[in-house]
Amino acid sequence: MSNEPSGQNHDKQSATYVSTGITGLDIVLKGGFLQKGLYLLEGDPGSGKTTVGLQYLLHHYKNGEPVLYIAMTESRRDLEMICDSHGWALEDLELLILGKASLNPIEQSQRSIFDPSETQLGELIQAVVAEIDRVKPSHLVFDGLAELRLLAGSQLTYRRQLISLKLFLVERGVTTLLLDDGTTSSTEISAHQSIVGGTIILESHLPQYGRARRRLYIGKVRCSDFKEGFHDYEITADGLLVYPRLVAPEPLVLAERRMQSSGVANLDLMFSGGLLTGTSSVFIGPSGVGKSTVAMQFVATALKLGFKAAVYTFDEVLATFIGRSEKINFQEPGALQPYIEDGRLILRQIDPAELTPGSFAQGIRDAVDGGVSIIIIDSLNGYINSMPEERYLSTHLHELVSYLNQKNVITIMVVAQHGVLRGTVAHFNVSYLADTVLLFRYFEETGKILRGVTVFKNRTGPHENTMREMVLTDKGIVVGAPLTEIRQLATGALYEDPVTVEPFPYQDMTQ
């Protein structure tokens, strides 16, 4: 989005950007703050405004630039506590505290950029101007726009103050961040948002269960481009972490694809060779049928060939997952440990109460940047159920799959059907996203419950349309010859029961 399209190309070439001190926010702003720009950061109390301001100034202080923090609502002790929680040193900053105690007659400066209508307002402005002239900062954070608005008393005075302040700061080449607590009326919002060059809005809410969910969006940035939409963020011990919304890279780069074998000969025959890089697959079937084990078989083969992989598990305890994979896919206890230790395998157990779509997508982005060529999400049921209050997760998932496909990554998404023997489909549909769908089923023969596997869909080439028996052994996965005889699919019902035994609804398994 560009707020001034007619001049975008010229401005983009001549504009100089300064970092916000937050990598993710720089990505969202496509470069950071415009030098000498005036930005408004707005959010409810506790949304992280002060943290952003401190993080921004400390970043530029470390680069040897003069900085100044002006606080009207925070005491020095408050700021020290925030810095201590992140391991920062407040002593590094030039700090001006303008609390109620400082609103006595001030004779620090004989100059004012305003014609104040009240004594307190005039004294405050004189103190601000004097401190800016003394420090001569390149970067300024003004924390207390709400207090300034209250002291102004009227919309006209408030607007004139902001315009004068803007001209004063631009004249001195200061890049400025104004902090506001978001307690303004719609009229007041339009007053200051129309004056500043850019607006960043922080939002925070508590779900019914789990930690607070935080997100931000860019309201506008004059003469510059930015990533539209909501972007998740977190407040951590390292400061504010912003997770830019995942978007497929542009322009599209067509990478050379390769075929990834599973290492199981008959399984590869069903796909006409295996899975292609830059494609997504859905492995779907009832619980315990072997979906995760087969997905991990592709990872095991990739690791043995020297490729990197990442596995994100929502439903299974990590120790159990590792133990089963080592027993079936590697046939060797402790076989995964060397891959985990040297970074060739990223294995994460996701805590549903802590997850946000943005943080999950950022973890995947980091893995891909680290050279990962195959990713497993096990399972999509856990991913969806872990964020029941999040809207538009299907759209987020579509963006995630598109991004991975364009990055030439193999994506395997495991979907568990409801039920034990005769599963029904989940309440969400992802088969349209997948290039390949591998269908797992149980069937009965001579009193035994057996496993069957069928390639239901393969966009990238021909595939078998018959079911093969699959057996999980301590020597690995064994896939048999195509099953040509008609066999009864497992229903959990006795054959004598004419009501419960009926033809299996194939269409329900593939929606």
C-alpha cells in the first residue's frame, strides 16, 4: 500500500530509512522509519508501547547516535523496571521526566515554539524545547501524547501544538515516535493521525484460555510502502518480537525440483517415484493407522541423504514421537539425536496455549531460511484446535502452504479423522490445498484388522488408484502389492448386524 502512489517511485528511491530496532517491524515497514519522519504508536495500556520506544532508542544509542526519551506519564522507576526486565540499561539514555512535580514554574529556557494559553502547558513546552536543543537528538520518543492533549484543553489548541511540534522536529532533523494510550475519541484520533506521517496500532486481547494474543497493523505511512494486514507480536525477555504476516515471495522464482523418495520401494511406486519438492501433501486417516510414521519415513530418508528437515508436533509427546520414529524409521535407538544436535533436524512440540499463527509461521520461516527442505505439521487438527478463537486460519494456512511451495519445500500435513476404525472427516477442508493426498484406512480380513494405503490425488504426475496393504514392523515400513480383491473395510461392527454393516462412504473420506 502506498499513501501517495503518484510519487511512490521517486520517494522510494530518495527515501532514507532508519531501523526501529525491531527486525520484524522493519520488515513490516519495508525498511523501518523514514528519516526525519513523525510516527504515532498507539495502543492500550500494557500493549508494549514503552517497550517499543526504549528498544528503538537503545538500538540507535548503541550505534553512537544521540537519543532522547521524554516521559510524561512514566516515572524513572517505572522505566528502570521495564529496562531491568529486558536486561537493558536506562542509564544509556538521555531522559526527561515531565510528571506532575515538574509542572512548577520552569526557567530553563527563554524560548517557546508555541503561544500557550495556560501556564502549565507553556512551562512544559519550554522544558521540552530546551532539552531538545541541549541534547540535539537524532531520535526522539515522546511518551505522553494523552497528557499533552488534556493540557491543551481544546481540539484547536491541541492540533496547533502538534503541527508546531512537527515543524520544530523536522527543522532539526529528528526522527520522532509519539506514544499514545488509545483513550481518544474518534475526533481526537483524526486530529493527530492526520498530522503524523505514519501510524502503528497495537492491539491486545485475552482468549478464553492461554496467554494474551497481541497483534499490530500499520494505519498509514506517507511516501512509503508497507505490508498491510495484521501482524502478530509478543513481548519477551529480549523485547518486542514482531512476526510479519507470511506472504509468498514476489517475484516468483522457479527453482529446480527434485524427487524425494520415501525409501520404501512400493510406496514410491504409488507416487511414481515419491514426493516432489515445492509441493504439499495431506496424509489423512483414522487414529493409529500410521500417518505420522509414513510422514516421518520421508524425513528419515531426506536426513540420510544430507537434507535438513523440520517437524512440528501438536498432538504427541516428543519423547514418544522420537522413540517410535527411531524404532520404525531408523531401527536404531538414539538415531535421531545426532541430527537434532547438529541442526539438521528441527523437532518442536507445540504448546497450544502459547501458540499464535504469527509465531508459528515465523518459526517455519526461520527453518526455511536455515535450509530446511521438508516440513511436517502433525497434525492440522491440533493446529486448528489450539487456536479456536482465531479467525481466518484457513486463509493463514493457504498463505503458509503457498510460501513453502514457492520456497521449493516439501510440506506434509497430517490430518486425523474422527473415530477409531471408521473415521469421519474433520470440520475443516484442506485437500484443495494439497498437491498429493495419501489416504489411510483399516480393513478386515479373516478376523484381522489390517492397514491399507491409497494415493487419492497427485497433481504432479500419474499415481496408482488401488489400495495396498501396509505393515509397521520393527524393521521398518512394509507396503505390499496392490489389493485386487474386494475386502470389507473395518467398521467395528459384527457382520451379522445388517443395520451397521453397510458400504463404506468413500466420498466422506476425501472431502
